[in-house]
Amino acid sequence: MEDLKHSETWRVFRIQSELVEGFETLNGIGPAVTIFGSSRMKPGSCYYEKAVELGKKLSDRGFAVITGGGPGIMEGANKGAHHGKGKSVGLNIEMPQKQRTNEYQDISLSFRYFFIRKLMFVKYAFAFIIFPGGFGTMDELFEALTLSQTKKIGVFPIILFGKDYWKGLIDWFRSTLIPNNTMSPEDLGLISLVDEIDEACQILREHKRVFEIEMPECTEE
């Protein structure tokens, strides 16, 4: 007889367990922003330090900051949030090449399944700020765009941080996807492109009226 622990039935229980743990742990974190970006950005690099500054500013204004819990941009955002007033949350993923978990997490969860982790990113945040990154970052970006385009989530700011980095992707949308009718011109309105932290904060403030909670200010008085 097949070992139950290696069966598909047992896998369903593991999935259920991760869902329950995620829901119970994150249910009370309050208003949150998810920040994505490359694990390869080193401390001292421009984008890493911007992530630290942004995480601190959001945290000081009462936001929880959610990341993937790893190094690079994730570490920078968690570091800033950890030194602020809000919660610093890391949603870590188990991988064959073990991801180093950063040390700046007030709340830390570990997931075996990517799809459950991505559900938590979306369910408990009402804005995504996406720094430069690779395949994982792109996956999270397009997940958010698909959910927003298909109206599976409500009005949801999707902010790309780093105009030089993301410009080529936006240009490709305009020059290839729209002319081939594989996306609509209005779909570009789902994306905001910024270079500065205050620009990102301004977008959050502009969206505050569409949320049930009152979003705190995120610029200095």
C-alpha cells in the first residue's frame, strides 16, 4: 500500500494546513502593502536602499509591509518596516536551492506551495509596489495584472518602481501587444510607473477613497 504521506490525499491536507495557518496569522495585520523585487539586489545598491526607505515610511504611517521574506529587495523593505511602527511580514517559500530568510520579520510564514503564498500576497494587501526583479517578480506582477484586469480583485494600485528598468516592458506593451489586439490600451491604466518614494505614496493617497479603511498619510507633515 502506498505510504499515505506520499499520496495525493495527504497533499490536500498539507495545502489545507498552509491555507489555515496563513489566514489565521495574517487576518489581523491591518492595512498592508506588498513589496516585490529581486533577491539579488545587495545592501548599498540604489534599489535596496530605496526599499529600506519606502518600508520605513510605510511602516511609520501604520501600514504593514509584506514581502517574500528573502534577501535583496525583500530584505530591504522588511528592514525598513521592522525599524518603523508597523508590522514587517515575510512570506517565505521552500525551494530546492534554500532561500535565505532575512532577519527583519515580525511575522514570518513559510510555504511549500507558490500558489498559496501568492494568494496571501493578494488577499492581505491592497497595493503592490514592484521593484526591479527577475522571473519571480514578473510572475507576481502578471498575477496581479491578470486579477485586476479580470476584476477578480477590486481597484488595486500596481506600482512599478524604477522607470528605466520597466520602460522597455511598457514600450513592448504599446508597440506589440496593443497593435496585435492582445491587450487593450486601457489596460495600461492598471499600471503606475514611478521613480520616487513620494510618487508611490501619492498614488496610495489618491486611491484611499476606494477602500473601506482610511488609509494613513505616508509623507511627512
